[in-house]
Amino acid sequence: MAVNKPVGDNARKGAVKKRSQVKTKIGGATAWTKRSKKSGEFMAVKKPAKKTKVAKKFKGVRVEKRAGKKKKARAGGRR
């Protein structure tokens, strides 16, 4: 469980539960979209600043693994 004391210091200790974030594209710029684990719906989008092409991540929210990427089999196997 996250410990959020002292109140009002604008800092969180620990991870945000029941949330994940995924990297998306909006008009050619990279953005981060926050998703609810319970319902699967998208909750918020963090867009990049006007002068940049890349947005900052949501603090304390885990990043979803990319789907479809598989490791290549090694030739010769393990030794």
C-alpha cells in the first residue's frame, strides 16, 4: 500500500495501483495514454509540450509491455 504522508507535500511513495500506461501516437507526436486495469478503458492522455515531439510519462504508473514482440530463437541452443 502506498504511504502518502505528510499530506500536502505533493509526493507519492509507491506505485499507482490498478493503472497502466501505453505509448501512442497523436498527429505524429508520441503521447502516453493511461488505462484502467479493471475496466480496460482509457482514462487520460498526456500530450507533448508545444516545442517537443515526445510527452512525459505518468508518474508512478506502470508501463504495459508491447504486444506481438517475441524473442528470436538462438541458433545452436544453450551450452
